Amino acid sequence: MHASRSTPYEPCGPRERPPHATLPFRQFLLKIHSRCDLACAYCYMYEAADQSWRERPRRMELETVRRTARLIAEHARRHELATVHVVLHGGEPLLVGAEHLDATLRVLADCLAPVAELRVTLQTNGVRLAEDPALLPVLDRYGVRLGISLDGPAAVHDRHRRRPDGRGSHAAVARSLRLLTKGPYRRLFAGLLCVVDTDADPVDTYEALLAFAPPRLDLLLPHGTWGTPPPGLEDRTSPPAAPPVLAAPARSVPYGGWLRAVFDRWYDAPRRETGIRLFEEIMALLLGGTSRSEAVGLTPVDLVVVETDGAIDQADSLKVSYPGAPATGLDVFHNTFADAAAHPAFQARQRGLAGLGPVCRSCPRARVCGGGLYAHRYDPSAGPVFSAPSVYCADLALLVDHIAGRLRRDVAELVAARRETVR
């Protein structure tokens, strides 16, 4: 196992649940390959503070897959889970090759089919799909749904998502997307993942993604913290002392403005063109629902990561904070997922409003934005270090307030029209 710095997981506020209470994991992210065939400028895996990938095997061997699958089955049986979600991830997971991928999926299916419905997704940069024709038939055989990373038009995508020799990857990804979306494999297409680039036109980016008719889009903010601010926010090195007041914003909000422009283009379309997870989650929360995403809302975390060597870790987005941040000291050969669920690191992320710091708890948007992504709250000068608002606090506030205003006006119009009809 890998040595890690001890992490302060002290509660930020009053407890809402007893310390022994645990919630089951429902999503299991398996790092089946720890290397990549791209060298993306913003990659948290290779470019961020945690460099544990250097010490890990390149791929997850079948014995590790088998042990992991048995532990997932045990966890599902114990908690009577009807469905289990497994995410195959990397690095670039397709680098394992068709044969090893087939064997991995067979092990998962054999172990889990008698216990729960198995739903498998795979997140890929897309390059290998067109280069290796043996991959899609394997994925189709097991019904694996594919999320593809694409950052918009070629010029925008290739600015960040380059091959190690500096060549862009957009043309290769576009070939793979055409192969996936125009033929018999269309049913496997889960959607596109796009990292926001505020130097790119937001509407042009959205429409470039729409060209591939994705069922859903994930718009991701580049990973950053108060210790290592995101691109364009280099002056954000100290968290706010109070919730944002956007009538007179104290900080520039380029990411909030970018997302607001995409929201308006998407929301005002005459028909539904695609789903955008971030916007739909915020809308659901504003209307009194719950979130299924760790990016917003207060839903307890139910995702656990297994690394190529069998280490049981927290969400790998924590790699942006400090070396060893995702580590728990547990692994699939000596521990269970029940041990992981009882770990203070996971318990700290299952406490709802009480798990937020004082600034977030005092904010009227807290139950919607949820403090933002956990990794983005990291402040090396704070105690506990994840008690600050998100480094995107002002941007999220702008987006939440804008969506709330749009919904408020539309709901008022619908209610007024209904009253007129009743008369």
C-alpha cells in the first residue's frame, strides 16, 4: 500500500447521523489501466499533486478484478441492492485491450449477475475505439455504455487534449464517435464529457458537442483548489468570509458566466436537444428534489474507487489537493467495502449540511450547490482542510441564482395560465 499523509476529517458542524451509521456504496469505479495515450494539460491524474500512479501497476490483473467483484457482490447482498453500477476508468481503460477487457467484464458478470442487476459504463478519451476494431464488439456483448471525452470544436479540444508528441486528438475522437453513433453500437453511447474552457465561446462549444447527438452532456469545471486555483482564477487563493452577494460580486465569475450562456441556449431551445447533467441536477434541487451527482447537492457520497493494485480509495478528483489525499489505507485483499464505508473519510462526505463549513451552512444556496465538489473545497490553510466553500463558489452562486430566476418566472407563468384556464 502507499504511504499517505494523515487527513483531518473532523466534523465541520453538528452531527446529523451517529458516527457508527454507514450507507452502502452503489457505484464502484475500477481503475483498470493507470496510464493514458493522451497528455491532457488539465489532467488531475498525472499533472496534479498526487502522483501515486507512478507506483501502481499499469493494469488491474484478473485476480484483483475477481477479488473486487466478489467484494462488490458481498456488499450488494448485505445491503440488498437491486442494482450495482460499475464504472471502468483509467488512465485510459481501453488500453487494456479487447482480450483483457473481455475477461474483466466476464468476471464482473459472473460474480454479480446472481446478486444484482449489473450496469457497466466506461469513460474513455475515445481514441482507441476506431484504432482497435475488436473493442466495440466486446463492449456490445456486455452492454457497456460509453462516455466519451470531447471538449468542443477541434481548435478548442486540441488546445488541451493532445497526444504525447503534441498532436491533437480531435480527429481521432470524431472518427470513433461516428463509428459509435452511426451504426449498430449507437445504444452504447451514454454521452459526452466536456471540460469547460472559458477562452472558448460557450455556445459554439455546446453546438459542436450537439453535432454528435449525445443523449447527455457532462460539463465539468477544471479541477482546482484554493491552494492551486483553476485556469483564469489565479487570484483565488483565499476563501470568502461570507456567502456571495451577486448584486455586487466581489470576484469575477468567468465560469459562472460561461455556464449561464450555455444554460440559456439549452433551456431556450424549441425542443429538447440533449440532457445536461449539471443543469438538470440544479433544477431538480431548486424544485425540491435530490441530486444524483457529487458536484452539487447534499446527497451522501455512494462512490468508491479501486485502483489497479486493489487499493480502495476515495474519489480520484481528490488527487488535485495533496499527495495521498484519496487514500484510505484499505485494499481489496485485506478489507471489505463495509470497512471502507465506515472509514472517517467516507463518513465525512455523508453528513449533509452538517458536513459543510460555516460559510456554506450560512448560505441560502447551500442545499442546492452543496458546497460544490468536495475536492474543490480544499484550502491548505484551513482546518479541516475541506471546510472551505468551493474555489468556484462565486461561479456556482451566479449559476444557481440564474437558473432559479428562470424557473421562478416560468413557474409563475404556468400557474397564471392554469388559473386562467380554470376560470
